[in-house]
Amino acid sequence: MHSAAIAPDSSTSRKLQAHIRALTGKAIDDYSMIEADDKVMVCLSGGKDSYTLLDMLLSLQRSAPVRFELLAVNLDQKQPDFPSHVLPDYLTELGVPFRIIEQDTYSVVKRVIPEGRTMCGLCSRLRRGALYRFAAENGVTRIALGHHRDDIVETLFLNLFHAGRLKTMPPKLRSDDGRHVVIRPLAYVPEHDIERYARARQFPLIPCNLCGSQANMQRVAVKKMLADWERANPGRTASIFTALCNVQTSHLADPRAFDFAALSR
């Protein structure tokens, strides 16, 4: 059930903004996400998460102890009915430097993925490649993505259930080719706070269903599982995330992560 609407200029809205800003700032500080003179590419999809990410980085930029540059970037993947005017209009009104990359990944995905199968995996890889290429060509030093705390917990269970790996999205990582540093400044922020904030700010949201229904995604099932757990045991998602930040490799079972052979008489 959705919570009541929040007026954009109410004290509740301002407190929510301050709360999310504080969590974002703490994640940036804890993981040294942004340094002096960084050029940060903020990847905008038109969803609630990326709008919130841009808002928080703009707010922090005004008071940060170091100077850094922000560039908003959207990849227009040529999905049918994609409202291509929405983000340029919003960013122009906001006065934020931005670039729109046009690449028809939609046709590629539709051609390669059989009907009824989940398209998000291939779409994500193609999108990442286009964004990485742009970053390399435009002097970008940090690539900021809008993944939040719940995304990170969901990815943990996707890897556990379907890949047999104990891993998730880290708040900060270097890309496989070693050329890019990817950051997730919303890593500490719960999704329900972002949902409330997006409604209060009345962002012009672009739905992520332009490729058709993806209801069979494994991530949808994991999200439902976690939501059921949260209803039965409030605070469980936060506890799982806290566990990800308190790893004891000696109490797991990977000999590559801990030198068990050294435990001798």
C-alpha cells in the first residue's frame, strides 16, 4: 500500500530530502566515491532512482568540500513510444549539463532474445557498453548509477539462488576492462524512501516497460520474496544489508578468501 502523498514544500518533504541526502553523503564518504576534480557522469533512465540520484548529487555538489563536475547522460535506446522530449526538457529547465546518446539497442534485443524471454540482461549489457564508450571518449572519471539498498540485497539473493555465488552490486567498483570507476551513491538508501521522495518531487517518470512486460524476471520473484519477509519481519532487509557490510571470511567456506590451511597445530 502506498503512503499518503507528500506536498513538495512541506516539512515532511524537506526532512525526507535531508535524510536521503545524509545517507547519500555517508555512502560517498565511506567508499571515497568522489574526489577533487572528478567528472561524474550521472546515468539517467527516467526512473525514480536516477532522478533522485541526480537531485542528491546536485545538492551535495553545492556544499561539498571538494569541487567536482556533473554531467547527466541518457541513452535513448529507441524503444517504441519512448518520450524522447521528457529528459531534455527536464534537464534544460533544471540547468544541468546533459547529453543524450542515441543507439538502437532495442532492435538488437528484440532480434536476439526469443519471444517471452527476459530481455533485461542483454539490454543492460548493451546499455553499459554504450555508456562506458561515451565515458571513455569524454573524460569521465566516475560513472554514477542509481541502484539503491534494496537493489543490492536483491542481487545478493539472485546470485545465491541462480549462480551459486556470494556476491552483489558493490557501492564502488572498477569495470572489468579496468578503465572506469562505477559508483552507487544511493547504496544506503531504502527504495521506499526513494518512492516517497519521487512522488513529493513529482518527477516526470518514464516507465521501464517500453520493451513489454517482464513479469517473468527472476528479480521480480526475489523482490516479492523480500517484500513478504519485510511485512512479516520489519527491518529484515536492513539487517541483510548490514550483514553485507560486516563480512567475516573466516566463518565462510572459501579457501581463496581465507587461508584455512594456515590453521594448524
